Amino acid sequence: MTLLLNREPQAWRDINGLDTAEEIAQQPAMWRALRDHLCDEQPALAAFLGERLNNPAQRVILTGAGSSAYVGAIVADELDRCWPAQVRAVPTTSLLTHPELYLRHDAPTILVSFARSGNSPESLAAVELVRATVRDARFLNITCNADGALARRNDDSGGRVLNLLMPAASCDRGFAMTSSFTCMLLAALAVLGKERYAERLPQLAALADQALLDWAAPAAALAAQPMQRVVYLGSGPLEALAREAALKILELTGGRIISLADTPLGFRHGPKSALNRAALVVLFRGSAPLAQRYEADLLDELRRDGVAGACVTVGRDGDFAAPAPEWSDAWLAPLWLLMAQQYALHQSAALGLTPDNPFADGTVNRIVQGVIIYRYDQP
């Protein structure tokens, strides 16, 4: 029988982890499907964006909550560097509490919402907030669910809203965002960036196919080592990738493994005190030569000190390596994330949990619950 991430599919089914395993493994296929879909949507995207990104007064806010917020954080700086327009990432969880810091009535604004289900109360409230407070507002909804409230409520014919749907299978059935995350990330880079995505996405998918094969056994073996803490480190866009990776291990282990994320330089300023012999450090290696020198220094220090139980690297070389081209860190982030997703899945299984729903008691939910939305204009 063909193995699925180093286990037989029935073994994943037996522990209620088959959905998550399949959704991690399907990502190369999702990226190929995304490429075809984006090519079909190109005329609509061109009409929606026009020349707005060439306008220095144009604001672009990338927003979402949790993993969806990290999508924006990974791509924001690269997109901001591409255009005269001002591009920044602001989580819905910050936008709703402090709108006065991020919104101006007279500044043309494109709100780019990332949403797996499209039913998060914060996502819906953020759209209404921007619609009510910004005179010239447009809305690009990058979502995996055609039936979600974000897509259904915000579909108009005035040209101010565009729903960009991801491949249907990317709307993960499992608790943790995996294929939804990488599809939305790549969609943002493709439609808001300047790279030739029709060529890049198939190349990235081919690299991912091989990485999934090469990393399956090492990720499972790493997860077999008992750890109580996991630290993910990354520079530049990979700092936000580290935060997503840390969230995956925290979610899929039901909070039993404590995780944190930082930059290699920032880690020395206090967070390093979290290390002990039951801690794993995972360093995402960046592409910038200057950042690589700082990363290498910290890695040497950690291995010399011996304070952590294990230190591994993910990147073009190292423990989890792939022969990636000289692309930006934002474009390669989905590839490196495959390691962290697999590791979190195997750790969940090692702890005897049910990866597709690690919180059987309902204390944490796939779609956030219990959020009360308060009006921005009431004291």
C-alpha cells in the first residue's frame, strides 16, 4: 500500500487524522490547480486592480485572523517593495480594536481579506468597518469557501468587490489550516506581485512533490523524539512563517507542546531562556546572504551551548533541504512550511491525539466562536 506521509492511510484514519494528512499531501496538486484558476481569472483581476498599485496614495491592507493573518505578514513587505502603493499587513484582530490607527476616510484603500471558511466574525466585521469608514474602499476576498459569508455577502456588481476563490479542496476539513494557508499565500503573491506565476507555481509544486517524499520519514523520526517545547526561527518574511509553524504545533498537539517563534537575532534577547533539553529549535534558512550570516552564528551558538535538545534547519541546505531556485523567501515559504506541517501532524499522533480535531472538548474551534463585535463609533 502507498504510504501517506510515512504511514498507511488507514493508520491515519484510525486516529482521526486522515483529513489533515491528505490536506498536507495534496498541496502540490492544489498549487497546480491554483495556477490554472488564476490564469482564468486574470481579466477580472486586471479590471479590479487597474493602475491602483501604481498610485503612491493607494493603501493596501492585508488582513485575516490567526493563520490567515500570517499569510499577509509573510507577503506584505515583498508586495510593498514591488509597487508605489503602500502595502501593509494588519490582522483583523487589530483592525477592529484600533481602526483609527490603520484607516483614513480620505485614503483610497483595498482591503485584502484572507479566509479559509469566510465565516469568521472578525473577517466579516472588518469588511463592514472599512466599508463604513473609508470613502474609496475596494475589497479583494481571497477565500477557500464559495459558500462562506465573506463571499456571499460581499458579491456585488459595482466592480468594487472581487471574490477570488481558491481550489475547492483547499478548504481544509481538518482543524488546522494547511492547504488553505499555502494556496492563499501563493494567490496573494501571484495576483498582487510582479513575478511570472504561471511558470513559478508548477515549478514550486514539483519541488514540493519531492520534498514531501524526502521529508516524510525524517519528520516522523524527529517527532518520535519526546519534546515539550518547540521554537521556530526565521528572518524577514520567514519570521511570520515561524509564527505559523509555531501555531501548527500548538494547535495539533492541543497545547501540550508549547511553541514560540522569533528571529535569530531577537531570540537572544530573552526568549532563549525558554530552552532546555526537552526543547527543539527549528531554523528556517533565509535567502539573503546577510541574514544567513546571522542565522549561522546563532545556530553555531546553540549547538555549542548544547542547551536545546535538538537544532534542525530547513532550507536550500541543512537537515530538511530542497534544491530551490533563487527566489524570494516569501515565494519559498510554502515549501519550507511542509516540514513544519508534517512534524506537527506526527507529534499529534505521537501524543495519542486526534489530529483532525485535537480539541474534542470544544475549547478551541475550527471557526472561532464567542466573539462579540462592538461598533467602532459607539463609546
